[in-house]
Amino acid sequence: MRSWIQQIHIYLSLLSLTSLVVFGLVGLHATFEPKFEDRPKAEARRWETAFATPKNLDDVELAERIRKAFGSALANPVAKQFLKRTAEGRLQVDFYEVNGLTRVVVFDDKLTFEQTRVPVLEYLNRIHATTTRAPVTDWRVRAWVWYNELAIWSLLGMTMTGILLWLTMRLSHRGALVAAVLGTAAFALIYWRLQ
């Protein structure tokens, strides 16, 4: 019985390893990252594309047509709060993605694009915070989200099998008993200090 629990414990830990590494990297990045206003601004890439703007579409329908025709696969359907007007009265559409922002300004005969990408660690920060409730359309991001969900459940299973392993262990292992008591005390102290 104990060997089966050990095998399950090991496989559950391997299943959640990638997710825990990403969480660790993101945590370190967030800890040492400068304030938002002190961060260096990324260089935007700009270009234009010919586009005959249909007159019979409202702003939301036009933004969706632009997203389907020119948007990245990672771009989600556009919400109304990301539709604005420039000082000249032209429609401006912001496509927020996990890997950056693409801003499109609509002219009568063309579209102008301004694309800003985020660094790798910021990308990992955004992707690790994406949950199953997010309206994700791209299959790659959805696959990561579902893997992340599975990894969290496997981490819970790993905790349960760890407790079972500890309960089935001979009590003569004083080192394990001391580690369990110290770990529980440290958790309780940290929890109490954060309240």
C-alpha cells in the first residue's frame, strides 16, 4: 500500500512541476521588479495596412472584423471599454493579449497598427494569472489554463498523499516528526503575522 502511495505522490509532483516552476519564476520576478513607472518602456512596432472601412458596421462589429482579419490568434474578442475615439474622431481599438498590446486606428482607406510586446517574465506573469473563467479563444492559452488547473489539483493530491505517507511511516523517524512540527509552526506564525 505504501509503495502505491509513494508512486502516486511522485507522479502527482511531476505533473505539477512545470506550473510550480512558472509560479516560482513569476514570484521572483514580481518581488524584484521595479515600480510600474520606473520600468523601461518597450519599443512599439508600427505599420499600416490598406483596408476599405465598411460604413454599415458599428464600432463593435468593425473591431471584431479587424480582429478576425488582422489580429493575433491570442487576441480575445474586443470589449466596449477598449473602443475609443482619437482627437480626430477616428476609431481606436486596443487588442490586449497575454503577450502585449496591439493598438489599431481606423482610417477610411487604411489601418495603422502599433504593437508593443512584453518581456518573457511579464508574459509568464500574465499567463500564470489566466484562469478558466477568462474568455480565452486561442487553443494554446486554453491548453495552458487547463494544465494549470490540473496542476493545482495534483498539488492538492500530492499534499494528501504526503499526509498519508507521513501517517503510514514508523514513528521512529524523529527527523520527519521534527520537520512536520517546525513546518506547521512556521506556517501558523506566518499566517498569524499576515492577519
